[in-house]
Amino acid sequence: MQMNRLFEIVYILLNKKTTTAKELAERFEVSVRTIYRDIDMLSSAGIPVYASQGKGGGISLLEDYVLNKSVLSEDEQNEILFALQSLTVTQNPETDKVLSKLSSLFNKSKTNWIEVDLSPWGSDKNKTCEFTILKNAILNHQIIEFTYFNTSGEKSSRKVEPIKLIFKVHAWYLQGFCLAKNEYRTFKISRMSNIEITQEFFTDRMPEGLLVDENEQNSQKWINVQVKISPQGAYRVFDEFDVNEITRNQDGSFTVATSLPENEWLFHYILSFGTDIEVLSPQNIREMIQGKLDEIIWKYKK
């Protein structure tokens, strides 16, 4: 509590230039004697704060003083401000407040170097709210409850001790200890709904390894796939594949040799390219795609 008060006093003096012990005492609801002890502590720490008597007197900092001269280097200041700004993704009002104060203390303008929006284009703010809920649960060590759909579309209710948020391969995941399965699991956030923070708290466990949902884990058989993508699909080629997997052909198309999970997802992923893609190998995947397309055509011929 005292450290927060000392920080606030320096911030006030940097912005107000001069104040009185009485004003500070009233603001922090402490005695004037406590304020003078705080001033002595700041002085001992190398902060050039002083008190002057008489009309117009009060408590002040030396003119042109900024915090960086006594505590942090230029690079350290920038790293702190940049880190704080990256946290604005959580939309926590306290982050903006601290960022504003530190910018003033360091005598720097707020540099808008990064902006992160977790919601898809055209969506509302619900997705960002979900991240705020999860962040608060993780930081406060509170158990969460939610509805989850696995890769097979099976619905279940989960109760989880959340540990961390992870972004991996175009998707966000939550890692935590699932109380229903009594082991660590990884959940895809897009498959989570009705997320609620309970009033139950938990203590950190010693993780023995974080596992994905059992149906996801069992389905992750990877195979080598070679596809040809037309010039019209170029915008996705370099977004979704490693540059070392891509070969540009003379006609402007691309041949991609990569590894993909061999499950139902593979068909939907290839189909998402529409007519811009052709599977070259393996043959069984070509046949699987052809069979699926025949089923689609048959439905539309009925």
C-alpha cells in the first residue's frame, strides 16, 4: 500500500508541480506526519522532492525532473511501455491508466505501436469479452465452467482450472486442469461457449504435461500431402504454408508439399479453397475428395 502511495505522490508532483502535505494527506486518507515520512523516503531513494515554506510553498520536485534519470534506462522505459501497450488487447481499464501514468513519469508520449483485436472481421465484442473473462480467471486463480464441443461435435460441460492462453496455428487455445477428466487439457476457444467464472479458487498444481481433448489427440495422424493451388489462391498460400513448402510454377500457380492431419478436418480445409486447389498426392486423399464431392453432387440432384 505504501509503495502505491509513493508512486502516486511522484505522479501527482510531476503533473501538478506543487502540492501540500495536507492535500496529500486528505487524498490518501492518512496523517500529515505520514506524508512527510513518505517524502523523506522518496528523498532517500534519490527522488529530488523537497518542501518549501511560506506563501506559494509546498511539496515539489526539482524542475525538469523525470523518473528515467534515477531509475530506468531509455531502453528499459520503452520495453515497459511497449509491454503495457500490448496488454491493451485485454481491454482492462487499469492497463490504460498505468500506461498513461508511466508515460508521464518517463516524460514520453504514448506510442501506439501495436493494436490487437481478437475478434474476427465483422464480429461483435463478445469474443474479446471471453478473453477478458479467461484472463481474469487465470490471474485470480478461479475455476471456470463452460460448454465445449470437441472435433466430433460432441457437447459436454467442463469445469476447469485455467492456466494460460495460447495462440497456435491460426487459433486460440486455453490450457488448464479439467476437473471432469482429472488431467491437463487444451481447449480450442472457438469451441467454448457460456464461459462463466465460479467463486471457487484453486492453487497451482505441478503440471505433468498438457494434453489436448481426447478426441482431438486421437485424431492427430499427420500425412504428407502435395497440392496445386491456382494463381487466384495465392493470397492464402503464403499466409497458411511455410515458404520452404512452396514452389512457384511457370504458369503462376503454386505446388505445396506439406503435412496435414488426416481426419475429417482435411476435407473441409481443402474444400475451403474452392476450385483453386487440386490434391496431387497421396492417391487415397484424391479419392476421398472425389467421393465427398460425389456425395455433394448427389444431394443437389435429388
